[in-house]
Amino acid sequence: MKIIEKIDDMIRLRSQLAEPVGFVPTMGYFHEGHLSLVRQARAENPLVAVSIFVNPTQFGPQEDFSSYPRDPQRDLDLLEKEQVDIVFMPPVAEMYPPQFNSRVEVTKATERLEGASRPGHFRGVTTVCAKLFNIVQPTRVYFGQKDAQQAIVIKKMVLDLNMNLEIVTLPTVREPDGLAMSSRNTYLNPQERQAALVLYQALTLAQQLWSQGEKNAQTIRQQMTEVIQKQPLAKIDYVSIADAETLDELDTVKPPALVSLAVKIGSTRLIDNVVLE
């Protein structure tokens, strides 16, 4: 497994590699969700590259960039077990040198949900992904469904900018009790960890209502909201039922519909979603 920190070294190595290359961009601190992406990349490509980069430009001023969990040696040990070929671990100054002045921005799909709650977040995501795609030149790139809006935005960027790669989105990996795996789950104390199950309970309710024939999106949103509000530690940011491509909010549920939510449990903000198909 080659570990590379310099962009020029990564570009030089990539020029020597055959196609196809599967790529998993990450911020590290791996859990089973990350590793499921790595395994799928390993199954579908003769060469697999993973990046580990906690990207400062996608964090807001009051967000958790400095405290975001990091354990690079543990991450590398896990990637070695998964037989990853290349790990790209650039320092911040390598990705954003002092005179860096460019941004990549997708509009419309970034203006709601996470984009509305976290201004500038997706501009940071698309900028760093555009850089990583240019540096690594992957054939396929793997994302998780838990960050559904991110995957939609990245697919739109790739389409609009004619990037010659395929975006693969894989199902959310959950704990046995349903909580979506996330690096931020480590912030939760035991009481908050239990309270966090309310996200999955609300999403499960939406699926049940839909399967029973409920088509009124506002009815489903309201019942989801009521479930979450019964949990004292939970504070709702948003509950959404939207078109799974445009992210326009729906009045009548038409599949595929993305049911998504963001909820603060104590001081930890968690997101999750399901797709009604």
C-alpha cells in the first residue's frame, strides 16, 4: 500500500497506472460504512485509491473542524487489511496553498436542506471533490447514501463539467438498532446515543405510512415531526420529503422520493434518510 502526501507525487503515480481505478474520498476516522465503500471499490476495480482529508472549506465557522475525530494510523491499518493500493493523505497546505482562489459551485440542489442549514458547505465539498478527481483521475468514485444530498450534488457536478468518471452510491450502513453509522456518533454520550434512535424511528414511520398508501407528503412530515418532538434531547433542523433528483419539496409523494432529516441530539447534529421507491 502506497501512502502519498504530495499532489505531484499522486499525479505522477496515476500516470503509470492502468484503468480502471476505484476511488473512495473520505475524511477518515473509518467505520463500517466507509469500509463497505472500500470493499465495493475493491470488488469492481483492479486498483483502489482512498483519500483521507478533513476538508476545512466544508466546515462553517461554528462547526467542528478542529474537533472532528481523527485517527490516521488506525485508518491506515484498516485500509491495509482491505488491500487498498493507494492512500492519498495531503496536508491542508498542499490542497489549499496560500494563493488558492478558485471555487467550484453547484447551484439549486445546494440551496436547500443541508445547503440552507450550512451555508457554503457544498461549495467546499464540490471544490475539494473536483480537485481530488483531477488529481486521482478515478474511473469510479464511491459515496454512501447517508449523505444523499452530497451524492446528488456531486453527480450533478460530474455531469455538468463532463468529468469522465462514474459516481456509485451505496446503501447506508446501520448499527444493529438502526442508527446510521457516522464518525460524529462518537460525540454522543450513552443517553444521547439512545435518543439518536429517534431519527431512524421517524424514517421507518415514513416508510410504513407510504407502504400503507399515504401519499400526502405533509401528513407524513407532520407525523415524523411529532415522533421526534417526543424525544426531549432532540431538536429538529429539518424534516423533508423531496424529489430524489431535484430536491424540490413534494406535496404528493411520487417515487423516487427522498425522505431526509437533520436533528440535533444534545450538541451533535445528525442526518439520515431513506428513499421511497
